[in-house]
Amino acid sequence: YDLSSKRRESRMKIGFVSLGCCKNLVDSEQIMGMIKRGGHEIVANPKDAQAIIVNTCGFIESAKEESINAIFKMAQYKERNLEKLIVCGCLAQRYTETLREEIPEIDAVIPIREYDTLASQLQKLLGSDTLLDKAERVITGNPWQAYVKISDGCSNRCAYCAIPLIRGDQKSRTIEDIMEEVNYLASVGVKELTLIAQDTTKYGLDNYGELMLPELLRQVSKVEGLHWIRVLYMYPDEIVDDVLLAMSESEKIVPYFDIPMQHANNRLLKLMNRRGPKEDVLKVVDKIHTMFPNATLRTTMIVGFPETEEEFEELVDFIKEIKWDRMGAFAYSKEEDTPAYDMDGQIDEEIQNERLARLMAVQEEISKEKNQEKIGRVIEVLVEEKEGLVDRYRGRSAADAPDEVDGQVIFTSDEPLELGSFVKVKITGAKSYDVYGTCVSE
């Protein structure tokens, strides 16, 4: 009896759609690792797929719409050779029964709460006898860059946020488990490692009983092969002195501080159930600038949470005062089952969008000013893309997070450069989000 023949027959071509944040991307890469371990083939073209897995996002309304549209689009391939359509992720967690009842093309909905049996469920659905619970991740992006999720869920209970409803309370991984993954990623060529969680600064509190991010940073910094280590996202009240000290001890840890504030008005911060007033954030920012003169500060703001015009103007003034190097913003989205859903003072969508445009226009000018200050400097750049046959390249500095979160460094080089390498670039020009320059010798 030919067992190898049986395995060949059970091998399937699997398409994969990953939506949402970088934390969801890590889940997707781990699932793809399971699939490859099971002997299946990952295909890029859904026309070739016998099974398609859609890892959904369900954070805000626009993300939910994107996930539903992706499901319906993949369902069309049932008219071809698609045998299985599998939906997992955040939308699957929030609307498990609704998806099962209203989209009959879906063969299986696997919510996050069932991820402990994910491997066995996929084994049954895809017909593999070699699928294992733990498998090496598939790096889907540039091979020199990867994310590591140090915890899942969130215990902060912000009034507008559905993440605790979807992912549950914070569940930190052990340092040993994280280091096993970090060492593997470094061994396969990852040079830029980004530690992520909904709240990285609270890492370890749930399983160790104390904040363990400083210890984790010190251990990750010892791994050979890593060049940049980045941390996302840091809550201001937990950026304690030992976190800053651990970051300062290693040249590998880039002084990039992503501090999601959400607003600058203290009444709204309290309504949002955010910890601490804006004055505390000002103190943290001052301390960061003192310890890291070249620090990059990024934040995220919500526009249109039940706010008055005066409170929005306070937010604009705060942005002008701090002059964040980077800022993302989005319009408030009412999410069912959150405390903010029925709050008084809900704001019309048109007004939300108008305020969002005004806020981002202010930030665009700040970003342009910040970038112009870089003209004449020589900075280190990770080379990520070559433009056609010309001598122009695109990359990122330590001040730029991966995956188009921030801007790029666009530069020329007289010599051919290897993608994934680090070079020195002299900045000669700047726009609102990107800077321009020329590669220089060491």
C-alpha cells in the first residue's frame, strides 16, 4: 500500500486572504505554516485554489464591510473548482452564527475561541494526516522583516473598543515561547523584528504578575542577526523608567514610540476609559525626548467620538503643541455591545469626516516640517525595493514602521544594492511623508 500516493491525493491547493492588522497577519502566517506542514500548497491565485481561507477583521464598520466583501468575492469561485470556503478571525468570532446562517457558501466558520482546536479542524476540512498544532510560520512579506505577537487580547476596556469582546482579556505568552519564535525568525534571515500586542507595555502582568517588557527587550536584544527591534503599541501610563532604560541599553532597539492617545481632551479621555489625563502624556513625551534626542513619536487619534467643536479644537491645538513625528487618525465607529454605543452626543458622519480632514491637514504640515529638518543628515536605511531598471531605490529608516504605516526613503545609488541590506543615505529633499536622498559610502 503506497502511503506516499495517499498523501499526494490528499494534497490541496489553498488560497489565503488575510485582512486587518499586523496581529491578525501573525495569525495568518501561523495558519499557513500549519497548512504547509500538512503537505498542502499555498497558491496566490484564487482561481487555482481548491480551498480558500479568509482571516477576517471585525474591529470597526469599514473593516467588517471589507471582510464581508472578501468572503462574497471568494465565494464566487465555488462556481469553478473551489471545494472549501473557510472563514476565521475577528469577524468569525463576533458573528459566528450569522455567518453560518446567512452565507451558505461558507463551509466552516472557525471563531477565535476555537483556535485551540484550529489544527484539528483544518485537518478534517482539508484532509491531512500530518497537520500539527505548532508549525513554523510562513513569512508572507519581505523576508527580512517580521512581527512577533507577545500577547493576545486586551484588558483595558476602552469604551469604544470591541477588541476585548472579540479577543478576550490579555493573554501574554511566556518569554521562553517568544524567544523560541524570535530565534527561529532570526535563523531564517529576519533582520527587523517588531514586537506587537494591543498593549505591549502591559506584557507579562497577567501571567508573571509584573510588567515584563523590559526583561523581554533585554533578551530579544541578545539574538544574533537582528539589526532593528521595534515595539508597537505603548500605553503612556506604563512607559515606566525600566522600559526606557532597557530600550536605551541596546543599539538594536530603535527609539520609535507608538503611543495611541485617541484624544487630548480630559473629559473625553475619561469617557473613553483611557487611563490618565493628557498632562501625564506630556510628561512622558518630555522624558522620552530627554533620554532619546532622536526619538520618533507616533500616535493615533479618534475624531468624532461624542465631542464638542471646542473639544475637537483642543485636540488640534494639542497636535500642534506636541508636533508628533507620525500620526494616524480615524473617524469614530459605533460598535455594538460597547459602552460608547449609546452615548449621548453622537456626531453626524459628515461632520466626523470634515474634522478628520482638518486634523490630518494639520498633521501633514507638521510631518512636512519634520521631514525638511532631515535635509543634510545621513541616516541608516533598510533597502526594500528597486524601481525598475534605474538606480533608484525605496526603503525605510528607523523612524518608519513597516507596511506603509509611515513614509519611505526614496534614494539613488551608483552601485547596485541588495534588498534587505542596510545603507547610509544623505537626505537631499523632503515632502509631507517621504524623504529623498543619495546613497553614500560608509
